[in-house]
Amino acid sequence: MSSENEATGGGAGEAPPEQLALIRESVRQAKAPRAKPRTWRGAALAKERPVARVLVDKGVLHLDRFFDYAVPEELDADAQPGVRVRVRFGAGRHRVRDGRREGGGLVDGFLIERLAESDYSGPLAALAQVVSPEQVLDEELLGLARAVADRYAGSLADVLQLAVPPRSARAEKRTSPDPLPPPPVPEPGTWARYEQGEAFVAALASGGAPRAVWNALPGPQWAEELARAVAATLASERGALVVLPDGRAVARADAALTALLGEGRHAVLTADAGPEKRYAQWLAVRRGAVRAVIGTRAAMFAPVRDLGLVALWDDGDDSHSEPHAPQPHAREVLLLRAAQDRCAFLLGGWGCTVEAAQLVETGWARPLVAAREQVRAAAPLVRTVGDQDLARDEAARAARLPTLAWQAVRDGLRRGPVLVQVPRRGYVPRMACASCRTPARCRHCAGPLEGQESGSALRCGWCGREEGAWHCPECGAFRLRAQIVGARRTAEELGRAFPAVPVRTSGREHVLDTVSEAPALVVSTPGAEPVAEGGYAAALLLDGWAMLGRPDLRAGEDALRRWLAAAALVRPQGAGGTVVAVAEPTLRPVQALVRWDPVGHALRELAERTELGFPPVSRMASVAGPPEAVADFLRAAGLPGEAEVLGPVPLPVTAVGRPRRVGAPPPGEHWERALIRVPPGRGAALAGALKAAQAARLARGSDVAVWVRIDPPDIG
């Protein structure tokens, strides 16, 4: 050091020699061997369990397995099961230096477990990075994700993308609040209106696991009843999860829980909350700070600790079906969670789906219903107007609204707001008997018969067979009719008819949450009906054929569910509440609406589907893609011996520039779809065969799209 100082000629008061010495020392230290960033070349490995098993987030079926990586000693403390990591993926065997594989691109993943040794005989690449020491994936969530992936013939990585929200570093740095002590056991409240309501709440509070299908009474009390079920579960020192169809329903449940339990007892998980807020809430649940969760389908995988109750409201709503691969339904995910965690299960709604009726019929769940006296006291008066009434009604021919509807509107506006439900535009008609309105079905597979543009013979929408000599199995008639399509200018017509009354609309572009109790006409599409303070004085359900005429197996069930949802917002009959449904009174869904009997309708639908082999009694899958690709896929797939292939049939071509529905072909492309049906108990075998066939296609590098969907909601 002194010779260097002399060479520079520095004196005692000069600083540069000392700075140069520090620089030289830094350079000497930098020349020491160091591991190459992200490859950890030359770095020592962890002394204990030096192998990390990683799920690579590639999301393709032929890579749906775990991969082993070496754990550098420097990452040993943070590389714990459940953390997010980054690894190099895609390096070949020839890219090996110092006994470690290198190369490939950096991809995200989850560390599943640490092992003492790998069952892979070749050299391992090293973990590139531990993104965060926060353990976001545990064995329970991993097992649920694997079960969902297997059921829907999807990849585990795709399911975890739905289950674990994107990371926010700022949210991870914030500490979650301390968990609150269990609340006291709540009073049954309005659960006393149901025959087994009080016993259900008591079973939850005592730590039991009751499973119920709940047919809720009309009115706004459903949110409070859900809140009391959650409070009873929390009182037993267990967690609760409630999934609702949309943000408006979540807001009502949120307000009910806050009013009953206060702040800080529950978390709200919705996709609209924003990445940071949603991740912070999710972390609070994951860390055990919050034991109750409500939210939309984004919450169905919420990692609630000591789960004691899973609940789903309105399982027939389309919003519960996830559009992203592998497209699971919230009801099926919660059923898997109830079986996996052995917790209570509650499936509620004003209507009743066929799947819910099947749960009761098989004995898996118990019915939770009110006595008929309670139903009549809570429900409004329902009146119907059929085709024959419309034909004799001069007012209906002039303005599309029958005289009975005009009278109901006039009387209702004297006492409060009136709801007018109008079907969305764009429903595709299907064919039905012109005499008795029985839907036209294929004699071979019972699929829906569709008319051809050329006016030739009918064709089945499932198996593609033509039907040239159809006749009605109910009345023997040979004439067919196309069911009504779309909605008219209802808001404009009502505005002209009642010029002194404000007309408000609620639909896709602008959805109202609430309206006041002042007289007004509220025109809404199904599912967008706002809640009126004190309830609506009356409601009109227009163009019933437009909803019943959808080319779908669930048309009647869905129409009844939407009608009940609108009618449930109307005041009880004792308070003057009236509902007028413009639909043929003899039809089964209309009769169920008049009697307010959704359970009976669902049981009859289930009996028919059992006889015909329709879902949910059977399991179905759809395979869609270009015709040659679909044919090759079906030939190569090792389907179960009991599988029945229906079709393929052409899919409607998506026009260029038009919105593309989930499952529809790309704009301008001609695709076909085949349906595969298997009997009960063979659903797992069907999903496994389709998953293996799709994985083999992708492994061969096929670039032609073939879409596989298990339990498609729109089978025709």
C-alpha cells in the first residue's frame, strides 16, 4: 500500500490514494469465482433435500406433470413447498456444464415439494429464482386443483391460474390483521320459515356438515339467511365460503354479513376488485386472518382454513361457468370441496336446476323448503296470457301488450314501480309443434330438430340426421312453428302509453342496482333486474316464447329460473303484488311459475332426462374444430366402449367483426362439433381418454385447434 502511495506522489492530506486502494480491493474481490446469475453455475447445492419438484406454468396437456430441479444453497431457506419460483425450461440434454443443465427460457412455476434425490437419471437444471417466500400453494389447494383438472380433462397449471391470483409485491409486504375470536351463535331469524331451517343452522353451529338444496322463498331475505348460515359456521370455529353469480349479489351478501357480524369478519373476492386489493384479501384468507369468504366464481378456489361450509347461490346462472380453460363450473368445484373437506354444502336459489334435484333424488343432499302456506304468503299472484288470448285481444295486436298486462301496469303504478322483463335480442328459434307446442326432437338421439335455410327437411342439431316425416308424439300433428325470436321496442311503447311516468332501463350496457319506491316503469333484460325498495307493485314477463324457444336442453329450466328471479322481487300477493306472464299457460315451465313450484318442475325434467339419457344423468363432452381435425381426433381417441358419438354437425359460422361467444369457431372458419355421451359412472374414463388424445396431438406438434369441453352448458 505504501509503494502505491509513493508512486502517486500523494501527501498526507490527499484522499485519492485511499480511494484508489478501495477500488483495487473491490476489483480483486470481483475476480473471485461467482455463480452465473439464474444458472447458479458452480454454486453449491442445498445440503438437505437438494431436489425441488416444480409444476411449470406451461398450461399444455402433454407437459401436465412435475419436473425436478436442483436447489442452490443460497435459495435453500426460501425454496419451500408452495412458493412461486422461476426456472429455465426447454434446455436439451447436450447443454450441460459442470454437471448441470443450462439453457432454455425462464418460466414461472410452483415448488411442490423438496426431495432428497430425483428419480430422473440425467443432470438437473437449478432453480433460477424464488420469486417470493410467500407460500401460496398448500396440499389441500393442490389436491383440489388436480381433481378439477382431471374432471374437466384440463391441465393442473391452467386450474392453478384460476385458483391463485397474480402476485402483488406491495400486497405481500403488508401484514394481515389478527384473526378475530369466533362470533356467538346467531338466532335462526327468517330460517324459521323453512321446515328444516332452524335445524340446519343449529347443525352448522354445532360443527356438523349438513348438505342441503335450498329453495328460497321470494323476497330480499335470502342475503340475510346466507349471512346467518355463515355466522353459525364461524361460531363453530370453522371457515365458510359463499359463491354468488355477480357483483350485485355479492354486494347484498356483503351488506348482510357486515350488518350481522360487523367489519373484519369476512373477505370479498371478485375479479373486479383490482389485482392488488384482490391479492391482499386472498392473502388474508390464506394466512388465516379471515375465516369467511364471499365472492363471484373467482372465489370458488379460495384457500379458507378449516372449511366448514361451502354455499352457492343460483347455480343455474351462466356466470358460474368459467370461460377459461378448463372451464369448470362453480357448482362442481364446490361439490368437490365438500367431499374433499367433508364440510357442509348449501345450494340455494329461487329456482331449482336439474343438477340440484339430482342431488336430492340420490340422497346426497336434503331438501330445504318451506311449507306451501309459507310459499303462498310470500309469493305474488301470477297470471298468464296465452296465444289464444292474444289472438282475441285487439290491444295485443296493436301494441304487443295484452289488456291484462295494461291493467296490471296501471294498477301497479298507483302503488309503486312496475318491472317489465324483456328477453335479450338474438335468441335462436327452434321448431315446435304448431298445435301443442311440444319441442320437435330427433327420433334417433332426441336432439333438437332445426329448419334448413333452403326449406328442405329438418336436421338434428346433435347427430346431423335429417328428418323428413316428423309428427308430434303428443298430439299427432304434422305442422311446425318457429318460436319467437328477440324483443321489441318495449321501452318506447310503454313510454308512449304512460307519458307521465318515468321509464328506466337496465341491461348489458347499464345495469341498475336499485330503484326507489316511487312509481316508475323499469324495463330490464333477464338477470339485470334492479331491486326496488319495498318490492315492485307488479311485473310483466314478456315474450315467453323467446326464452322457451332457445335451441338448448335447458331452455325451459332457464326460462323458469329467470321468471322466478324477476317475480321474487315483487311484493307478496297479500300486499297486492301481481305478475303477468305472456306465455302459453299449458307449458310446464309456465305452470310451475303459476304454482311457484320449481322443485316439481326440476324433478319432472330429471325424470325425462333419465329416460332419454340426457345430462346430468349421463356425462357428455363436446369436441369441436375443423372437420378433418375432429374426425382424426375421434379416430385416435381411445373412448370407453360405452361411449356414443353423436354427429359431427356443422357449427354456425361466426361473422367477421361480430362478437365471438365462448366455444364458437374463429370468425369465418367452418367448424364441426361432435357430442360424446357415456352412461353414469363413466365420466372419469371419458375425461381421461379425451385428455390423453389431446395431449398426444399437442406432443406431435399439431397446430390445428380442436376444442374439448366436458359437460358443455349449450349442447342444444
